[in-house]
Amino acid sequence: MAQTTDPAEASANLATSARRSIPLSRRKGDLLFIAFFLLNLGFITYIVDLEQIVIANPAHFTYPLWPPAPLVDLIHNYGKALDPLLLARPIWWKATIWIDALFFGPFYAVALYAYIRGRDWIRIPTVVWASVLMTNVTIILFEEVAGPSATPQLPLVILLNLPWLLVPIAALVRMWRNEHPFTEPVEN
């Protein structure tokens, strides 16, 4: 494709490619993603998952500085009542926890900014995040159903994990439909 030297044509091309963020008030569905990212950043990744990194053996441990002791107890009680996998902590499980802490946590922080401000560059990172999260959760749910640490409360555990499958699916649909999910052309 040849470049134009005609200033009027160059100006017209620039005008047609100029974009502006769609206000969040017109992207109400993105509030679901923002809430999900906040929950994961503020509780799941750096409290629930971090507990599993700093406490190698939940049967014998000293309370860490972070997360606070009442939250450690909450996590352990959840594991005892519903989710023995969380307490068993096989090596593949720890790998998913490290992925969450090292990659998903920073993604949630950046995605909060991008989704609130309406930045199209978050589209591909969202697709990557959603794909990896769905893969991790699918593997975890297989263990919950039939693995050595299967849950005794399968319907409830599946229900509690469902958002970590449904929200990434919704994000993939949101990002797949439009090359510019957060912006619109500037009209002259």
C-alpha cells in the first residue's frame, strides 16, 4: 500500500482512525469484570493464594505476617469443610497458585485501570488471562470431582468455582466481538 503525500487525504485518514474511550457509564457490563478483578486482586490472589505460598503445611505452621491470622483460619476452615485439595496442596496445585500470584495479580491491577479508563490494549492480555484461568480451573475441578483430594461437597464447590469459569468466558466473548472493545471512532 502506497503512502499518500496529499495532506488532505492524510488528514482524512487520521480523522477516520481517531478513537476515544467509551465512558464506563455506557459499558455497564464491564462493571462485572471490574468487580471480579477487585475481588481477585484484593482477596483471592494476595490473601487466599498467598496463604498457600507462605504456609507450606497447613497442619504444622506458624502464622505469617500476611495474611492475618483470622483470614488464615477462614481459609483453613473452608479447606477442612469443603475443599481438601486446598489443604493437600499437591505440586501442580502450587504451580497454579504461583501463576495466580506472579501473573494474574499484576494482570488484575492493570486490567482494573484499563477497564475503568477504556483502553483497547487490554484486549489481548484479557484473552490470554481468560484462556489460562479457564484451563487452570478446569484442571482443578477435575481433581475436585475424581482426584485423590476430591471434595465431599461437590455441588457447592462447583458453584463456588463457577465464576472463575463464567467470567473468563464472558471476557472472551466481550473481547472476541470487537477489535476495539473500549473505544469508538471520533466523529467530526
